[in-house]
Amino acid sequence: MLERMGEFFDARLNGYEEHQLKTIASAEEFYPFTADCLPKVPGSRILDLGCGTGLELRYYFDIVPTAEITGIDLASGMLEALKEKFPGKTLTLIHGSYFDIPLEENAFDAVVSVESLHHFTKEEKIPLYEKVRKALKPGRYFILTDYFAASNEEEESRRTEFLRLRKEQGICDDAFYHFDTPLTVDHEKEALLIAGFSSVTILGAWGPTYTLKAER
């Protein structure tokens, strides 16, 4: 049964980190890898889309203790857990949808998202990525670590199943519901380039999980 996105994650707050790290293949590798891809300059301003409890931030604060983090998430419980994990750190935590929340332009040294954006379509992502690109300082970049479909057929079948479940449950609102609908890597790269990023490169891969770097 489909659940609203924020409610889905808040209901699973207890045990969330163990699930992410122990049941997702190579998670204990790609979270620190993602952190290591971010700027290593003291005081770097980082925007984290779908920050959850800040799994990659644990590693990033080891590298840049003075980093200034802005995190956006639909799950209020996740944000509270993140705040409690990092006392004394510079955190701006925003409860809401990163699709809707306005972002300051030319403000961030990097934007990062880990295991969050595989719930949305290419068409939904393009305007978000345009906003993300503008939020970056000139010459800066977006690091995306996420789960991707292995083929066009898998991408299409997941989306078809999601729409079937919405219809079956009589869901007619515009709220986000939890269901994995990953794009292929090629389609993700297309969305980023259409949004105006100058280049997109693959930095790492672990089975279906990839880390992409999109440069403003």
C-alpha cells in the first residue's frame, strides 16, 4: 500500500540507519565516498536534498568540521534525528519538499543528494535541477548518489506499477507517495544536462547505485 513520503520515512525512523547501511548493497562504501566528493574547504556551504538523518554527513563532518549544512526533507522525524546527531554543528533544517522550497541563488559550494531522487520522473526533476544549478556558486557542482534502473524496460515497468497502485488506491492528490521509480543513468544525465549543467560524469558505481557529478 502506498504511503505519503514523509509519513513513510517517519514511521520507519527507528531502524532507518541500520536498514540503509545493512540492506542496501555497498552502502557502507558509497556514503563515505559521497562525503569525500564534497568540497574540503573549511566553512563550505552544502545543500543536502532529502537529507534524512544525515548518513553521509557523519563522514563529511570528519573531513570538514566547520561545514555549514542546509538540509531539506519531507520527514520531520528524520530532521529531528539529524539535529540530535550533530550538536554544535551549523545546520539549517527545512521541513518540506525540495521541489517547492525556493533556493537562494549562487549560495552553495556543493549540493548533494543520496538515495532520495529515485522516486521521481525525469519531467519532475528537470525544473528541480534548474533550481539546484542556480543555487550553486559559479564553477561548483552537484553530487548525486542514487539507485538507477538497469534498463529502459525496468524504468517503464516501475513507473507503470506505481501508476497502477495509485489508481487502485484511488489516490488523486499531488502529494508524493513512496515507491521506487528510478531512471536509467542515461536518462538522469539527460535531465541534468537539459537543466543546464555543463557536464555530468560518473564518479563511482556499486551495482545499481551510482555517484554522478554535475558541474554548473
